[in-house]
Amino acid sequence: MTDLKLYSYWRSSAAYRVRIALGLKGLAYEYVPVHLIRDGGEQRSPRYRQVNPSGRVPTLEVNGHFIYQSMAILEWLEEQYPQPPLLPVAPLLRAQVRGISQMIVADIQPLQNLSVTQYLRGACALDDAKVAEWLRHWIGQGMAAVDEALQGLGGQTFSYGDTPTLADVCLVPQCYAARRFGVDPAQFSTIHRIETLCLRSPEFQRAAPEAQPDADLGS
């Protein structure tokens, strides 16, 4: 029997996407909270650095072995638990879904990370208003590109086909984060349609930040 532990922070979009995938795959797991703000950030502690040397979430522990980075975790889940699939069958379509996922994961999400905003406020001496403006610019630009790419993929329900794929798993957490930083996903028609559909799913609802045991709405 596979023993799964997910080291997660309730508001991390990277951890959020892994929670969605675990739910869609119907997998039970132990939730291990790592608070990214409390006491200077629990991810920086020596104890957690033994789990993940980069000091980031999520980390998936599999029978005592650790997988870092959300996309590596998602790909492992897809290979280890292929049903229900989160990628299309055709190689070209699989690559396209992966590409849209990476547009979110590699192009947008890193720019809104806590470590980046802390650096902007500290080393770059930007005030909160300037940081907010910076975030709105890059998130808005990135999501506009994702919206256009999704239109090219041609999905009529989810990003591709009638069931969620990795693109949907990545998109919904990015929409949540965008709202936090002042970008309304509703302005992007295809993104808005897909997010609305996804959020009707119990698996997406159970993975939502506010539904997590470490949810701290005051942080």
C-alpha cells in the first residue's frame, strides 16, 4: 500500500494544484501543513529543509521518498495512477495541454511567489502600491496569453475534452491567486467559463484553500 503525505500550505497555488489532482485520482493522503509566514516561514526550518532542500511547497512523500515541484508530482501521479487520465491520448494534444500548464506554472506563478514579493519590498524598496501594480501587470499579461492559448485548444467544456486535464488543475489555482492580487479572471472569457465549470466539481471544492485544515483567513 502506498503511503502518501503532502506537505502543503493552504494558500499556495502550487500545493493547491496537487490537492486537486490527488482528489481527481481518488487518492487518500496525509496533509502536513507548512506555514509560509509564521515564525519567519516554517519552510525555512532545518527540519523542513531535510524534506525539501529548496524550502518550498508542495512536497509529496511517497513511502519515505520525496518528490519536489508540483509538475513533477503531477506527472508522477499521472504515470502511477493513470485513471482517470489528466492528459489526452494523442501525443500532440498531450504536449499542448502540458504547454498551457507550463504557461501558468513557469511564466505566471513564479512572479507572484512570496519570495519574489518579499524581495521587491526589501531589496528593491518598492512600497505596497508598486508591488501590487507590478503583480497586476505580469499576472494580467500572462493570463491573457493563457486565455488565447485555451481558445486555440478548442475545448468546449474543460480546457480540453469533457473531463479535467492538467491544464484545468493548474488554471483554477491561478485564478484564485489572481483575485488575491487584483486581477479578475472573469475578464478572460475562456478562463472564466472553465473555472466556473471546475468549481462545481466536489474534487475542486475539497482542494480549495479555505477547505484546508491549516486555512488561516487572517494571514
